[in-house]
Amino acid sequence: MSAVEGTPFVDRRATRAVIDLDAFANNVRLVRSRLAPRVDLMAVVKANAYGHGARLIARTAIEAGASDLGVATVSEGVQLRRFGITAPILILGSITSEEAELALRFDLTVTIADDLALAAVARAARGIGGTQPAAIQLKVDSGMRRFGASPEQALALAATIAADPHLSLSGIFSHFASADDPMATSTREQGERFRALLNEMTERRLTPHRIHIANSAAMLTATDRHENLVRSGIALYGLQPSPRVPLFSGMRPVMGLRSQVARVFSLAAGDAVGYGGTYRAETAGRAALIPIGYADGYRRGLSNRGWMAADGWRLPVIGRVSMDQTIVAIPPEASLTVGSGVSVMATDPDDLAPTADTIADLLETISYEIVAGISARVPRHFMRGGNVVAIESIETGLVEFS
Ligand SMILES: *Cc1c(COP(=O)(O)O)cnc(C)c1O
């Protein structure tokens, strides 16, 4: 065996995302406690749990009281099944005909919105010939104009499913376009269109077990739209769906970003820093190299705009963020050396580093894109009771410590 093969590896990279599983579990419990008992909670864990690490987040969600999980793709669902998750998993997005059989074999509930997809799933269900009919859900477009059958099509699809012994309609759902804006009139209109369809389905005895339309924003603001399940993503990660939609009190962010100073160096007045020399030092001073860049999801738009924090000081980003490295200015009074810990994204209001929301504001985007954009190269350190209980990295996969 070569030395390379024989050497166990744990990713100890300075740059890391710290995932507070206690904060996540607490958020799930707080949401659960605010829902009526008849309303189930689906934790949306697509996109690697919005960058937080889908496997441990999914397991924690179920332990803390979520009943269902939502993912976007078949491979995301398969990853959770291979990890031993047995809770119902709904694939929220469209699938190809080629994916239908795989989805059913892994007991993933697929979402159907047209005849073609339904035919592919029916074929796959017949082919597998399982003892239970394959569970599928119908997606209805109540006005967002993205993914979903029209209400009329939905009725026809539901009738086709009811007539097929290999299929069972386990749910029907829709999605709000503007629930994060409490003033939007479209939310009420969409809710009413969805309700009208449900009434027709009831008349035809086609109503499935699960009925849902609320995302985090609607879950937080519109209790009359909870139906019998809410699908929550962003709120469970402790982030507001929008500045106008506050979280329930006590909910807090789950993901922080940390790094370490890799190099300290001095700048003379007039020195230009980084690609393109876009920052020029006005006076002599010190700078630090931080090993994080846009390939980690630390976006290039933060060049000369973002900041980090250490030792009670703000460290402004100077020059361009490059693929793997960023330079920050060190205030004269700060005592930073190689190895000093740096906070890149804060979870704690006392931390001077920007939160995911602040970074999103700087970049004119939403926190969803910031956390989901933290790349796989950044190892995730999962915390419980103040200890690192697992590390996930590209090279090792998920390693849990007992
Ligand atoms: C992503 C997604 C959600 C979760 O939205 P949040 O705003 O993060 O709560 C809910 N439903 C569907 C269909 C989604 O795609």
C-alpha cells in the first residue's frame, strides 16, 4: 500500500462552515410548537440543505419533529435513502422519464404536473410491480407560472391516477410566488384558486391525504394557508424569507463561516493589492491573507466591499476576491498573527462579521443564494453541545465522531 493510500485524512482546512445542529433542532422545534397539531412539517433539504449538509440536517430535522423531507432532485433523495433516512421524501421538482424508475425503487415520492411525466411514472410502477402502489403528488400552478398543472389538468391527472392500481395520489400542492411580501395580493388569489380546486376534488372524491401550499414565508405569516402540511426551508436554517417576514422568536442562524489568517504582510503607501490593483493603500499598514475565495462561495462581488472580523475588529476586504484567496486590511490596533481565527460570516449578533443577510444585501441578492452557494470545497463542521461531532468534506465524505 502506498503512503497516500495508507494515510487517513480528515479535512483540517482553515476555511470551514460551522453548522450548529443544536440551533437547527431548536428552530425545528420552535416551528413545530407554532403549528396546529393536524399540520405536518416538511423540512426542505434540497441543494445540500441550502448548503448546510443534507444528511445530518435531514436526520436532525426528523429527530426534532419534522415528518417529511423535501428535495429538488432524485439524486438528492437517493443520497438521503442511502444514509438510512426512512421518512417520506418528496421530490419537489420535475424529473425525466429516465429517472422515474430509480425514484420509485428508492421509495421517493415524485411530483407530477403533466401527462408525459405521469405516463413515465406509471410505466416505471408497472415495471417494478411492487406490492404497494407508487406514491405520487400533483403540483398545481395556482398563479406562479413556473412548475405545475393548470387546475383543469390537475383534475384530469388526479382521475387518471385514481384509475391506475399501480399508483396512489398521496398529495397535492402548489407554491406561492410572493408570500415573502405581506402586501402582495397574489398570495390571497393563489390561495383561493388552490382552495377552489380542492373543493372540486372533494366533490369528485379525489382529495389526497397531503395538501400543502405554504413555504417558510407563508408558514410564518399566513396560518390560514397551512392546510395540513407546511414546507419550510429557509426559516429552519434561521434566516428570514425576506426583511418583511420575521422569524418566530428564538430562531437563530445555523451556518457560520470561519477561517484563519494564513499570512500577515505590510503594505507601503501606494501599494496596489490583488488582481487589477483595484485597491491602493493610502498609508502604510498591514494586511492579512485569508484562504477563501469565490470558488468557496465567497463571492467576487465582495471585492473592496465585504469585511470579516477578528479579535473585536472589522477587517475590510481590500482588492479583488480571487478564486482561493482574499486580502483584508488589519487595523493598526489589532494583534493578528498567522493562525488567528477569523469570522467570515456571523451567526451571532455580537460577532462583527456580516451575517448571511448582510452579505446578501451587499450583493443585492437573498440569503438563500449565499448559503446555498458555499461550495463543496468548504468542509462542514457539525456542532452539537459545543463539540464538533462530524466533518464533511469532498475527500472524506461525511465522517462522524463518536
Ligand atoms: C424550495 C421550496 C420550498 C422552501 O422554500 P423556503 O422559502 O425556503 O421555505 C417550498 N416549496 C417548494 C416547492 C420549493 O421548491
